[in-house]
Amino acid sequence: MKFLAFCAVLAAALSISACNMGNDNLKSFAHYLQGTWVSNDQSVYYGVLEITFDRITITGYYEDQTPTPGGNDNQRPFRNFTTGIALTGHSEEGSRVNGAISGHIFIEDVGRLQPGIPYTYWYETPPPYNKRVHFLLFNFGSREERLRRTE
């Protein structure tokens, strides 16, 4: 009897899991955005994005990195987000042009979904090794932040 009860519970759990896997309403980051991204030009700002299926962790981009003199803190990437902890988020793809993919990422911080941040993703295959290098570009004010994915 216990065995039959166990089988019934197991079947129900597998059924629920299968239904959730087919749910197109699950919000997540696109697979090409998942990974660890580091600032490509670390001379001004340094930060790291760790993106998983539905989480993003932002580290770096601290206030003391604002360039001086005359630096504009409004251009500091991800300045209004909590850093160092995994935040819930997802991406929405917009368009594909010449191999580049544009869209928006959305991050929930302090219980509120923040406005979407436009991104452009692309990859290059430079010689001599012809190994793909993945890039992610964000715009913050008039400043661009280009990141590359670490392998």
C-alpha cells in the first residue's frame, strides 16, 4: 500500500514537472546571455554580470569608479541595482540584424521590476584561433558598457 501511495505521489510530481517544462510563460534570460560577463574596457569601470536561467548577480560598478574630474555618476553601469546578490530577471528579444541580437533585460530589485535595459549581443571569431568571443553591449546615458563572456 505504501508503495502504491509512493508511486501515485511520484506520478503526480512528474506530471506537474512536465507541465511546467512546456510552459512558454516562464520568464528567463535567453541562453546566449547566460554565463559570466566581464567589462571589456576596465580602464574606467569594472564589473561582472553572472547570468543564469532566471537570476542575475551584479558585482563591481562601485561609486568610487566614477571617472574624475567631471565624472558623471549617472553614466555608471548598473548604478541603481543591488550588487553582490542574485536578483530575479529575464530578457526579451527584440530584433536580429546581421548576426547581432537586440533586446531588453529586466531585473527585479527591492521587490520592483525595473525598466528594461536595452542590450545588443553578438559574437566574433577572430584569428588566429577562430574561437568565438561573445560580446554584450549596454547603454547608460551617453556611455556604452561593453562586456565579454568568459569561457
